[in-house]
Amino acid sequence: MNQIAHDRLLIIDFGSQVTQLIARRLRELHVYCEIHPFNRVSDDFLRDFAPKAVIFSGGPASVFAKDAPMPPPSVFELGVPILGICYGQQVMMHCLGGKVERGQATAEFGRAYVTAKNSLPILDGWFQDGPEQVWMSHGDHVSEIAPGFQVYGTSPNAPFAITADPTRHFYAVQFHPEVHHTPKGAKLYESFVRLAGFKGDWTMGAYKDEAIRKIRDQVGTARVICGLSGGVDSSVAAVLLHEAIGEQLTCVFVNTGLLRQGESDEVVGMFRDNFNIPLIHADESELFLGQLEGQSDPETKRKIIGKLFIDVFQKHAAEVGNAKFLAQGTLYPDVIESVSFSGGPSVTIKSHHNVGGLPEKMGLQLVEPLRELFKDEVRALGRELGLPPAFIGRHPFPGPGLAIRCPGEITREKLDILRQADAVFIDQIRKHGLYDEIWQAFVAILPVRTVGVMGDGRTYDFACALRAVTSVDGMTADYYPFSHEFLGETATRIINEVKGINRVTYDITSKPPGTIEWE
Ligand code: XMP
């Protein structure tokens, strides 16, 4: 494990939904960190990992619960700075002799304002203009701080909002500095890692080298196939793998019959022209469309597609010298939306085809080198790997493709209409110079026909919805504020140019409560 030359920070995960955001804030500060679940952090692990600082994440548990998640006591003996967040604060106080009380009247969810009590180097830049906004999300709260600690900030419902023992460099806050709703949170992390002595020399280049090392360790001399969907993620994964294992890699681009207009040519062309990676172009549209016929439930569609992808990959794995591994461009948001922390099914929002849609039994082992990254980080990695800028800037396109933009039953007729409408919409966006301002734009064909009038005749055709959103990482999104002129012009073009659509709507739902895709 100790092959990494960089200073490392250990994040002990107690199950917060936003633990990855802590890692992300640290990567923005060029600090190397790893997240490990609390139950895998043993004394031996700590010794071997030798962190320069430790962060305890938040989490849904209560220190009063039977088998409450705890860090190993030896973490406090390492002599390195520790920052506890929310549950991480409670657990720190609990372990070091303070007290935690059950929530009820003092539970806090959402925005709160913290007032300064004392100054502290880790709060550099805070409280210059009075109280600071923070994001709280806690039931229990600390009621008595541990010996050696002092209070540095309070909020109406959290008298111990910011606590610290500056001698031991133990810091503990009740709020979440990693979320955007704590505007000075990034500054707090910056001060913490500076105090801990990190040099901030961890770059995307270093991430790439580390990812290459991990891929080589994982696959050894085995052959690997990589599923290419045409999106940025799988393309970046493919080029990264090629740098790592060269000839051992074969890419498989599957035409599912659910691609956009011109997509196959564009992707295959991009790979053939720019990279010398063996590429199988598998036309499996009959297989996919055949099995999707008659299906209208979103999760069923996703499961069918996930399974068929694996069938196709397995077939090709056998052909290319018995490949043992399947590489995918799975990202972190795909992972958290598809599985809950505990592995239970309750919070699955949708089964992203390459995570929740995978069959239980699969002859191939997964290689997912992007699993901890967010989209904008994948783009940065793509630039590092020399992918053409136009390709890196492409809007995301989901593996299940047009299937999840065709609510209700999927038919070839609807897919053809959808492809044409989508091409007009994207053309409009490009012509108006808006493509790079938008995270993702597409058309969904709706499962309703509506009455219209064209010339002197009655029409009875499909309605469609335009969707265009802005986002930083796909986790939250807002609709793009097109002008009425743009929307009017686009609607006219779609109705005039696409036979089969006679009504155009614009979807102005944000995420949450909506999701970006319609299914
Ligand atoms: P949602 O619809 O969940 O989408 O807000 C967030 C981002 O993820 C993409 N997406 C997928 N990508 N396989 C993928 O490769 C999937 O199953 C999948 N589902 C959604 C979506 O296009 C958006 O960028």
C-alpha cells in the first residue's frame, strides 16, 4: 500500500451521503486522500497507511446505537491532526470524554448561522463580516465537550458548532463544510490541510499515474475489454486503460439501436483517428430492440439493457483471447444513485445501467478506474490524457441511451422520430453558441399523441419535451433559461422538419425534485 510518494489524508467514512464531496474538496486543494469505511480501519491499517491527517465523515448513526460506528482508539494516538464532521464530531467527543445528547428539540437540518467565540488558525478568513452560513444536518448534538477542547463557534441550536483542541490539533464541527451551502467550507479544509503540512502537490497528472498503477496491479497480465458508449466517461476510461496495459486492451463499441443520429460514426471515427486501440464495433441493435419491445417500466428497461450489455461483452471477451476483466467508465454519481451505503435497496433512485443494472452472476471482473470521480474531474483527466477537446466537451450521454428518453413503450418509429428531433435541438443549440454553457440537452418523446393543424389538415402526432440543464456534476441541476425566441424557433423547426411530432414542450424541472433524464 505504501507505494505512494505523496502525503496522504485518510477519510474515515461513517456513511454520510456526502463523504465523496470531502474527497473532492481535498482534490481541489491538490491533496491525496483515500476514503475507507470505519469498519475496515484497523490499528494495522492505520500504521500501514500512515496518514498525515485524518477526517471523520458524517453519518446517519447515533453514538447511542447498539454497535454504533466508531474509529479505532489508536487513531487518536497517531499524533496527526483530526477533523470530525457532524457524526464525526459526536464520535470524537464520545471517544475523548465529552457527552452527546439525543436530538429532538435541538435537531437542525439546513441553513444555520455560526457566530465566532474565539479565533483559531483553522478559521482563517471566517467571521470577517459577522456570522457565517453553514449547512447543518444532525439529530443528536454534543452537550459537553471533551477535556482539552474549547468552543470557537456557536449556532442557536448547536452551542458547540465549532470546537477544537489546538494543542493536539483535533478539530470538530457540527456542520458540513464540504457542501456548497457552507460557503466558507472550502476555506476551512484549506486551512486544515495547510496546518497539517500538506504541500498540495497532488494533481490530475499524479491521479493519472496512480490510477495506471492500480489498473496494472488489478489486472496483471490478463486481457481486458472496455465497453465504449460514446460518452466521455467510457472514452476516458479506455484511453487510461490503454496507457496502463496497452495491447491487453480491446474496446467494444455496442450499437444498441438506442444511439443518437450519427453517433456510431462519430465515436468510432474519434477512436480510429486518434488512438491506436483495437476496437470491435458490434451492431447489436436487433438484440436490444427485440428484447425491449413491449417494455415500458423504466427499471425493467434499465435491467434489460444492463444485462444485454454484459451478454454482449461476455461474447466478445471470449473472442479476444479469453478476457477476464470488463472495464467501465462508472462515475461516483452513478454509484451513489444506484446503491445505498448499507447496500440496501431503499434509496435506489435509478439503476444506472453499469451499476445497479449489472447481473448478479457475471463471468467478468470489473475494472472501474473512474469510480471515485465526478464528471468535471473526468474531463480534467481526459485533457491530461490528450483526448480531443471537442470530444471532452461533449454532453453526457447515458448508457441506456434513447431508451430512457422514450417513456412508455419503445418502438423503432418513436426512436427514429426522437433521433431527428434531438438532432434539430442540438443543431439549434450549437448555432446559437450555447452548447458549452449547457451540461446536457436532449429531446424526450412523450407517450401521447396530440391533435394539431398543419396547412389545412388535422394532425395527430407525438408530443416531445426539450430538456436542457446546467449542472456541475450531474448531482443537482437547473433548467437552462433559453429565451422565448430560441424556444419558439426550435419548436417551429422541429415541427416543420420532423414528421411525427406536432407539439413541443420545454421541461423546466430542476434536479431535485426531478432527475435529468425522464426515466
Ligand atoms: P439523472 O437522470 O439520474 O442523470 O439525473 C444524471 C446523469 O447521469 C446520466 N445517467 C446515466 N448514465 N448510465 C449512464 O451511463 C445510466 O444508466 C444513466 N442514467 C442516467 C444522465 O444522462 C445524467 O448525465
